[in-house]
Amino acid sequence: MESKSLRFAVIGDSGTDEREQYEIAKETEIYRQKVGFDFVIMLGDNIYRGHLSKDFAEKFEQPYKLLLDAGVKFYASLGNHDDSS
């Protein structure tokens, strides 16, 4: 029986829609192409100051477009900045 390693990426405090988020997303895609991983775990604070549907697009879908287009699944936990209540 051949065993398969489980590989995944981990990111946190990422939902700012700023230049650094796009840079990390790009480097994560480069790493995925070189090494490969099965999914991404998001540690929280995924979408800062986000209450509208456009915030989800701007702070998640756009920065991680290359990964999402490649079929990478994201599993997220909520952080204290993901909901203002």
C-alpha cells in the first residue's frame, strides 16, 4: 500500500485587500505549482471590515483567483475581525 502525504498551506490575518495580500497569494500559487498542496486552511481574520458581498469578492475571490481557478479548496475559521458583532 502506497501512502500519500497530505500537504496544505496555512494563512491567517489575510483579508485586507492590500498589496501584501496579493503578494502572498501570488507566492502561494507559485509554491503550489512547485510542491503542490491539497487545500488551504485560513486561521481567521479572513475579511477585515467586510459586511457587503462586494467585500467577499474584493478581499477573497480576487486576491486568491489563481488558486481558486486551479481548484484549490479553502477551509476557514472565523477570527475576531470577521464579524463586527
